[in-house]
Amino acid sequence: MPLAAHSLIGTWRSLEETLSVVEYTVNLLSGNFSVTAVDSYDGECGEVNSVHWNEDKMELSFACYWASSGRYSKCRMQLYSENKVDFTYTYTDHEFLVRKTV
């Protein structure tokens, strides 16, 4: 496995603590990646699944579901430097709509 893949192993948190309090821990077990996600504010653990290492793009992708909010996110992690990763995520959101009156 390439150095970049091994370099992803560890616990990662946002550089901007006001943006996110989720910590992602990446491990390598029996040659496969595993990811845990913990909200450091309240200790909630996200349900992580679909963990996939893309050798060609040198990226780790996974999905995470948060039961408390119903939020589901798709995440991608790529090594940027020794102690920094580029973390891209998309997630579901919700809002209430009201009927427009004429």
C-alpha cells in the first residue's frame, strides 16, 4: 500500500474548530481501512459505512449517518501534507417550507 494511504492513519479534526467538532479516526485492519466518526461536543458516534480506498486517486471515501439529526454525509479524504488532509463532504439538510400566498 502506498505511503499516502498509510499516512491517512490517525485522528483528524477540523482546522477551524467553529466549523466542525467531528473527529474522524482512520485505521487499517487486515489490509482494509476503517473509519470512526465522533462528535466531540456530545460524544455521538456516526454510523460509518461504504469505506473505500481509491488507489488511482489516492483518496479514501466513506459515508456517515448521524441518528440525532438524520444527516447523511458522503466524505472524501486526500492527503494534503504530513499532518493535513483535504476533506470534502456533501450532506443532506432539511428546512420547513410554507405555502406562498397570492
